[in-house]
Amino acid sequence: MGQTFPTLSKLWVIIQEIESIYTLTDSTPLVDRVSLAFAESQYQKLLAWADTIVPQMLRGEHNSSHTLFFQYDIEAS
């Protein structure tokens, strides 16, 4: 599986950080709980993570099935 598991693991760390802040069971409004700086830092982490994806995980004719998680069809969106 090469780089699939390490790449996916890095993504899940970022998702966990976001999820832990955004899904608190606190009744405080989201705008008061989550700072713009936090949202920006998570966005920057996602961009940095995306830059580390190796070319073998990009959409292609001969990709392995385990890389489908990372493939996004821009034309379909």
C-alpha cells in the first residue's frame, strides 16, 4: 500500500483536531468557540498535507483501489 496509509493517517490527525473543536457539546455558539485563527491554521495544515500527496495517488488509469480515497474528479463537482 506504499504511501496510502501514512498519507491517510496525516489527514485523520488534522480531521481529529477539527472535529474535537467543532463538535463540543457546549451550548456556546460556534462563532464564540472557534476562532478565525484556528480555522485558518487548520486550512493551512490541509493545504500543506495536500502538497505532500505523491503523484501515484492522483487520478490515473492504473491506480490501485486503495488510492481511490484521494481521488477527486474536478469535472464532476
